[in-house]
Amino acid sequence: MNILACDIGGTTIKLGLCNSLGEIIEYKEYATEAFKGGMYIIEQVMDYMSDYDGYEAIGISTAGQVSPLDGSILYANPNIPNYTGVRLKDILEDRFDKPVKVENDVNAAALGEAWIGAGRSFADFICLTFGTGIGGAIVMQGEIYKGMNGTAGEFGHMVMYPITDTDAKWDSMYEKFASTKVLVQKAQAIDPKIINGKMLFSRIDEGEEELLSLLGKWEQEVSRGVATLIHIFNPPAVIVGGGIMEQSWLVERIGISTREILLDSFQHTPILPAELGNKAALIGAASLYHRYSESE
């Protein structure tokens, strides 16, 4: 059974057919143009999907909090304006006359890793993805723990520093210090020509000390959040994903800096890179059918 899978991120829309082995067929990427708003994005996604056939269902991974009841967007941050409240499942089912399942992008990435990736050997693990923001997922016995209303795992909104002004509470949260977006923005303050993580790491590989120092400070911010979650959950593993974490040496450095602030009894928690790279959420979107359809 082929699933048409789509991953709607703040920067990129990923689209492709995925078979029952987790193999992606006919993969394509498009710029999200998130600033144009939620309905613009969905119209673009439907246009892109119209080029595909030979599938039986649609699996969607998306930024934002997703209702487990009706597949609508419960909340999306300002990275995608006017996305909150969009009834994504209903819109797609009306357009394509196919069954649709919708999942939060980080939950989907965790399910992809649990299916055929770095989490396949663990019944339980914590997953974080670093990109435009920071997302989190809690996997327990191979399933996503969703909390009371389906929105558990908002690790990016952990308060990491004292709040001095309640109107600026967002400025004290984890993703304001440790997202890839913030890292690139700080690199641009050093050199405006640095427009993405790939360019930043290329310059670091060339030995630019100021950028390497910036990366070191960012790693410390990442590690504070990872250590906090390890102390709370005591998980068998932590899996970190997002395009920036495809640098294996970066994950090793984060592991070292995290262990410097862990209690002794937590030192053996493995911190692993996601194996599926930036396609984890796309594969996880397909797994919404391949993992569960037989039990429904």
C-alpha cells in the first residue's frame, strides 16, 4: 500500500509516496513561504499533491499542535500566520476523496524513527527536533504520549531563564536560545551572507573562530534543555533531529556538554542522531497508516 505523505514545515514542504517498507518514492521539496499564511500553504500543498496518483491514503505531518479528534490545527505559532483553527483533515478529504490522517511534525518524526530509524530498538524514548523552532515528542511503548488534550511534548516552550517581563515570556523559552533559526540569526549578525545552517557549517569547517565560538555557546543552550528532559523523564534514549543534527560530530559535542551537567545516575543515557534525517517526519506521516491501519 502506497501512502501520499506530506511534511509541512515552517521552511520547507516535503512530499512523496511511501510504501509499506518506509521507502520514499517520487520525493520533492518546495519552499513553504510560511509568511503568506496557513490557507495559502494548504492551497499550495493541494496543488502539489494533484501531480500524484497511485496511492490509497494521505498522511500529513505539520508544524503546530494537531487535534487528535478531527485533525485540525489547535495552535500554530506566528511562524505560520493564520494557521490556528484550519481544519486540515476535512479540507484534504474533501479535495482528494481519500482518507487523511494528520499528526504534529515532531510526533511524526518520532514515529518514523520508532518505525525504521534510530528508535526502532527502544520502546520508550524522547525525541527533539531543531529547526525554525524546537519540537518534542514522548514515545512510550512505541506510541506517542499526547497528554490530556493531545499537545504533550512542547519542549521548545520550556522556560529556561527567569521571566522579567510577562509580556516577553516567550523570550525566556528554550527555542529562543537553542533553535537552528536563532543560531543562523546570530551568525548573520557576524556575517549577513550566512543564510542557512549549511553555509554556517561550511564556514566553521574552514576554521572561522568567531563562528566556532558562537556554535559552542549554542551547544550549551541545547545541552541545558536536553539535560533537563533527561532528569525529568530518565529515558532509555534521547534522539535529536532536524537538518542541523545531520552533522554527526555536532551530536557528539552536544552529548559531551550535556553529560557535564547531568547527575551521575543519568550519565549513561544515549543521545543519538535521528537516522532518517530531514525525511523522518515524512516517513512518520506514512507510518500513521502502515503502523496502525491493521488495528482499526
